[in-house]
Amino acid sequence: MEACPLHLPQRLLLLGVAALAASAPRTGDLVELCGQTWRRDGLLLRSHSESRRFYFVVPDTDCRLWLRAAAPGDRIRFQFRFFLVYSLTPASPAPNASSPADPCAPGSYLQFYEGPPGAPRPLGAPLCGLTIPAPVVSSGDILGLRLVTRGRQPRVDFVGEVTSFRMGSCGAYFPCQNGRCIPPSLVCDPWDMDNCGDGSDQASWPPANCRGPSWAPSQAGGMDAGTSGPLTLSPALGSLGPPRTAAERSPPAGRDPARQDAAPEGTAS
């Protein structure tokens, strides 16, 4: 029997599917990747799949994810776009359980680690609240995240950019204006990720020569100083609006309710 040729519409459909797979965003959801180790040039990491639409509200979550740099000798930089981690009804602290090392007790928190998964070392204090934290940078090629929800009504929603980078001679890597070097696959990416930390990998001028809107220097000016400046959400994320949930949207006790919707424009205190 003679083989029938593939019809033209089917060919076009298959080509379209292949192109879509090749250009799919490098995204991941922390709660779906618990216990895994990811190695990529860059990653847009969300707390959960419904981020920026609904809170993650599952109590007693203890989720860890390990991120490995793209190449030996590289380091990892994590920069938040949006951050909201707290509990409406915190757990009752055990006697003498509070300590300066856990400023988020007894509510939910996010903790960074570095070092191998078998012997992790905390990187900074636990993070919680409504204000975007400063970028986190590893000293080696491994960065760990741990999300812990405590209390009966946790509220979690965050989006962050993960970048593998190196210092010194860039070689085949892209040279950022601030001295960092990033994989060329991250330059002019369509998701507006500021992988350099100064916007130069998304700039319309050399050496990036990206087309379309680029980062203004004032938007990224505070990144290299270790403080978080105003951040702009990409159109795909920003169009979703503030997070919603069928549960009560009250902020933690003592917080200004207006700060919750203004969190993407916050700065680290």
C-alpha cells in the first residue's frame, strides 16, 4: 500500500505545535516542584499555578526546591517581582520558641539556603510580610528555597526571577553593564526578565540590541546596591490584577490594608 503524504493543514499544525513548545516560557511553580532539583539558565518561579489570581492557602505545607546553576562556577541570583507571605491566624507559639532567627514566628515564611541539599546553610533570615525583599545571591552554584505555612489561614503568593550568572571573564556569556555575565539564552527574552539586574540584557542599545520596550535605568537602579527598587510586572502577570480568594483578604494584624495591593511597588525596609 502506498503511503499517503501528510496533508498541508496537518503539517502546519504540527509546525505550530513545535514552535510553541520551543518558545514556551521557562516557568515553574514551587508547590509543584517540591523535593526536586532544577538546573536551567533562568527560570520564572511562581509560588503556585494560580499566582496573581488566588492565594495559596494550604496549611502545614513544608516544600523545598533546589536550584542549580547552569554551569560549574556559576552562581544564582533570585529577584522577586511580587511577594506576599503571611498567615491570618498564626499558629500558637510554643513556650520559649521565639527567637531572633525566626522573625516570622509563628506565621508562614520563605527561607533561602545554599550549599548541598544534604547540608544546607540558611541564607539570611526567614522572609514574610507584604514587602518585596532584596535580591538573594548564592555564593556557590546551588540555591535552595523552603516554603513553610503555619497557622490555620496561610496566604502565600510570590513571583521571582532565577538567573544563573558568573563574574569575571564572560567568554560566551553576555556581558552585563554591572559586571555580571549571563547565558546568552536569557538576553532579550520575551518575558521581560531582568536577568542582569540592571536591565542591560533587555535594552534596545548595544550589546543587547533588543527590540521593543526596554527597562529604564531608574527602574533597576537599586538592584546592585542590595535593595529592591520599584519593579514592573510583565504584561502577562500584571494583567491578572491583584490576587483574589474566596476566603477573607484581611492583612496581618498591624498592617495597613492599602499595602497589600501595593506590594509589587514596595521596597525592602
